[in-house]
Amino acid sequence: MLKDKTMLGLLLMFIVPGDTSAQDQLDRDWLIERSTFKEAVAKGTPIEIHNLYGDVRLRGTEDAGIDVITNMQKRKGDKHKVSLTHEMKDDKLVLTVSYAGEEEETVKKNGKRRLDLTVFIPEGSHLTVRTHKGLIEAKGIMGDVDFYSDRGKIYCRNKGHVVIGSRQGNITAAMMKVDWEKASRVESKLGTIEVQLPSDASLQVQATTSGQITTDYSVQIKRSAKGNRKTAIATLGEGKNQLVLDNQAGAIKVLLGNWKVD
């Protein structure tokens, strides 16, 4: 497992292209600092990650505690740098990426000074992640998730309840289990929503948008009295659980996955 984590961290390091002397000099002005740490947490401890300055990649692990890999990019001579803090707060482990300089908003929008995170998440932890333009990529997560990115893409493959939202980024969610106690929700304003469901899911899906709806299932279409919004309703199996998809203007895709609920 440690070898896999080390290799992943190396692969995620930022590589700056350059093929001229001017570009080479510019490249040498930028530095990448990589670090790792492990935080011991009790099983089931909720985890929150706030990163407005880069990507967040998440991987499920059977190990106790969490492992964190950071890749921080800065320019030589910078007075301040993007940094990560972590603390226990209200019985949750909170990881926060911040920038101490006065030009905080400029740094957030520019994206050159950044810190990308890879975090290995233990089974059973409720996971909350927030980014600005950064990617949220979750694979093999064995628990409930609450993700939001303003403009970044979101990819989630998990066994648990989902609440996922974006304003502009595209969302892809592969739902490995659908035995939620309450409805899961995926929402966007302009990005495409794509969900992939188990072949034996027992689920009622409600998808609403003014954009295009694509589905592998038979659906009933209801159109709003005003505007051009429409709702597609599909009942899968006995329809025991509920999934709500809502998009203001983007497309929605509801697709049949090639796995069964285990």
C-alpha cells in the first residue's frame, strides 16, 4: 500500500513544459515542494477538506487513520505560500488550505500558486470536500460524501449516500451501492451531470433540467407549465430508494453500470 501511495504522489507532481531559454528560465523560477504526513483518527471520524487553491484527490483505504500527500507550487522569492493546516474541531478532522498574503483572491483565481492534495480515507468516515476551481476526484470511498466545487470537475465512485453540487463544473458519479436512508442529490447550474447505477438497483430517479436528458432506462416525462424545464422519472426495480438530479441548464445522463449491488 505504501508503495502505491508513493507512486501516486510522484505521478501527481506538476510538470511545467518549456522549450525555449526564456521558458526555461521561467520554469526555474517555480518550485514544487512535496510532503507527506499521517494523522491518526478513530474509525468513523468525519473528515472535512477545504481547498480553494488546488485539486483534491481521494482514495479509499483499509488502513487506520489518514495519509496525506501535498504538492505545493510556489515561485522563488515568494513571501507567502499556500499551506495546509489540520485540526480536530467539533469531533471532526478538518484540513484547510489557505494563503496568508494580501493578494489572496488573486492567487485563488490565478491558480499558479497552488497546493494539490491526495488523501487516503478510511472506511466509514463521512467526507466533506469544498474546492473553487480545483478537481474533486474520489475513488473507492467506503462512506457518505458531501462534495461541492464552484467551477471544478467532480468524479465520485463510492459506496454510500451522496450530496454533490457544482455551479459550472461537470459531475460524474458512479454509485456502487444505493441503500440510502434518505434521498441522494446531485445538483448543478451549468455543468453536465452523469450518474452510473448498479444493474440491480432498487431506486426511483427524478431528473429535472431545461437541458438534454439521456437515459438507459424507461422514463416518464413531465413538463413544467412555465419555461422549458422538464422532469424525467424512472423506477428501477422496486424503487426502494431515491435519487434526485437537478440541473438548471446543463445536460443530465442516467446510465446503466456494469456492476451489481454487493
